[in-house]
Amino acid sequence: MGKVIVVTSGKGGVGKTTSSAALGAALAQRGEKVVVVDFDVGLRNLDLVMGAERRVVYDLVNVIQGEAKLTQALIRDKRLETLFLLPASQTRDKDALTPEGVELVMAELKRVFDWVICDSPAGIERGATLAMRHADMAVVVTNPEVSSVRDSDRIIGLLDSKTLKAERGERMEKHLLLTRYDPNRAERGDMLKVEDVLEILSIPLIGIIPESMDVLRASNIGAPVTLADARSAPAMAYFDAARRLAGEVLPITIPGEKRGLFGKIFGRRAA
Amino acid sequence: MSIFQLFRKQRSAPMARERLQVLLAHERSSTGADLVSILREEILAAIAKHVQLDNDKVQVKMDRDEHVSILEIDVEIPLDAAMRAA
Ligand SMILES: Nc1ncnc2c1ncn2[C@@H]1O[C@H](COP(=O)(O)OP(=O)(O)OP(=O)(O)O)[C@@H](O)[C@H]1O
Ligand SMILES: [Mg+2]
């Protein structure tokens, strides 16, 4: 039975889709069978980030409404045999998702895949609550910035009340993924510190992804950053986060903190 | 990083532009139903007139490109249905 992970945040534009694609690809690069599901009905983007936009025939809503079989809607990645995408519909709205339909799709995906990664839409409405509904584990994507931290706190509350796990009285495993972390701004003291965010949200940290041009480049060419440039800083951070998701224990490095004296002086002068 | 890598790395924006142009051309076509999608639906409907279509036995693949699109329809037609039609 596969594990269902929801990638969620409350706030928009913090890096959920980027992270869903990168974590999904990183797990598939380890040979595990992964499907990434786009729950952002009406505003799908995962297909574009994963470079599959020209191959979408059917989508999640078609499957839920019985117009297509799940196997017909799944798109296999061209580079990774074990990575699949289930796209969202671009033409319908979120009401096209029914709780019963989502339940059936999730049950079937869990039977076939090792990992089912649900890319949640922003907000706290239907789309977001359906994306988290069947999760075994949550990745809460947060930027080191006040409104993102506040919205993450709100989402953590929903994870602990609106999910099947919560309703059954079980504990939802939640992990913090800090993204768009800028070492220079951290150094200058203009950004919330990692410790601050951790203290406020008090859920365990699964990784820190630096702000990086490599992420933009990856989305331009249509590849998860772990595939586009496996040796880039964000890719390595995503690889480590994926290993932690799979249960490995690794020390977390804060981007930029291992800089030598020269880096520090240079960083200050540049500021 | 060598200077060549730097140059190679800088060429992602044109690719983004090209991908978006192709995608949006398809998405903008009024109902979102471009020629390839229309053909897909009509071909499937034509087959369904003669054979009871089982969704499990139909695979549809599309690949849209700037210059050509590929529509691949793979239908398993059971032998008895084929004989009845003959
Ligand atoms: N580590 C990063 N470095 C630089 N840019 C990033 C990083 N992570 C994400 N981005 C950029 O931020 C923007 C938003 O990212 P993304 O689409 O993944 O967010 P999202 O949370 O899925 O947004 P939405 O809420 O709209 O679904 C994109 O342009 C993406 O390229
Ligand atoms: Mg998104």
C-alpha cells in the first residue's frame, strides 16, 4: 500500500507545485513508483512544470466523472519510467471534484504506487481540503516570511481536523519544507530565521530549499529541478528532503551557513 | 562552472517561450477543443457505433508540437465484434 503525501501551504505561490514535482521526481529517481496528482482544478500548472503539457488527454475530473479510466489519464514521464502525472482539469472548476470520486481515485492510486503526491491548490477551500483528505503525511511548504508562516499555521490546524486521519483520531505526520530561503537576506537579518519559523510552527523540518535561478530554469525547460540539474543546490536539497520523507535521518544544513570567512566578508560588502 | 556551461544554462527562456506559445494556441481555441481533440472524440464515436467500447481497451495518446501533433488511438476490438460486423 502506497503512502499519500499532501503538499500544502494555504498561501499561494510559495512553491507547492515546484516541490511536488521535485520531491516526486527525487523519489522516482530512487526507483520508487510515484504519481504526482494535480488538485489545482481550473489552474493546473504541474503539467507545465513537469513538461507534460502537450500530452494531456484526460484529467482527474474526467476520471471522477467516469469519462475516462485512471490508466488512460495517467501520463508517464518521458525521462523517468516510474514517474507519473495525473493532471487537473483546466476547463472545469473545483466543484467538479466530489469527495466520493476523490476517495475512489486515491484508493486505486495507493494500490498501484509507492507514493501518491498531492499538489494542493492555495487557499483553505474545497480544493485544498480534498487534496489533504486522504493524506498519510503532509509537507507544509512555507517561505520565511510573516504571511506565509501565518497561513501555514492555519493549514496545520486543518490538517489536524479536516483529514480522514484526524477524524479517526490518528496523528497526522506533518513536515515543514522551508522554500525560497535566501542566505544573503538571512545574513543581513532581513528574513525570519529557520529557528524562528520552527519555533512558531513547531513541526519537524524536512528541508530548506534555497532561492535559486535553477528553479526558474527547470520550469522553463519543463523538468523537475532534480532532473533538470541534479547537482544544483535546490536539487540537492530536494534529494535530501525526499530521503527524509522515506524515513532516513540526515543532518539538515542551512543554505549559506557553511560559507568561509571570505564568503562572509564578500556577502557583507555586496549587501 | 565553465564559461560554456554558463552559456548553455542561459538558454532556457526561449524554450519557455516556445512551450507557452504551443500550449496557449491550443488552450485558446474557443472551447479548448482543438482539432486534435475533436478528431479524438469523433474517431472514438465512430468506433463506438460498431463496437461496444470498453474504456479499459482504449488507449489515447496525444503529443502536440509546434508543427505537427500526434494522435494515437489504440483500440482492442474483440474477435466476435469484428466477425459480427463482417
Ligand atoms: N526555490 C525557489 N527559488 C526560486 N524560485 C522559486 C523557488 N521555488 C519556487 N519558485 C518560483 O515561485 C513561483 C511559485 O512557485 P510554485 O508555482 O511552485 O508555487 P505554488 O505554491 O504551487 O503556487 P500556487 O499557490 O499558485 O499553486 C514560481 O515562479 C517558481 O518558479
Ligand atoms: Mg501550485
